[in-house]
Amino acid sequence: MSNEREARKAQTKTLFNTLSSDYDSGARCFAHFGRRLVDVAGINAGARVLDIASGRGAVLFPAAERVGADGEVLG
């Protein structure tokens, strides 16, 4: 890799590490929109859900609550 590319990679890593601890604090927007998506998608008890790119589980956890013990959620 070029020096420029390595520098950009290091910069991105530093930025992520700086922001990651507060990723979903404050307004908790990711959690809000995750719950909203579960509502809009019409996920019901007993459903099977695949959450691709689950991140911190903003959709995964509300979906798991919604489907209950008879459903399945994979993230």
C-alpha cells in the first residue's frame, strides 16, 4: 500500500475508535430507527428475521423481542 493509503487507513481507524464509545448515545437515534423499522416491516411473533450488517443491534434486538420464543432472528 502507498503511504497515502496507509495514512488514510490510520486516520479512519483513529476516528472510529474516538467515536465508537458514543456511537448511539444522546438521542439514541439508531435505536429509535431500529425499532421503527421493525414496526414498519411488520415483523410479528414467530417470524424469522435476517439482519445483515447488524452493527450494534439497533434492529436485531427489537426484532428478537418482537418474534419471541417461537421466532428466530439471525444477525
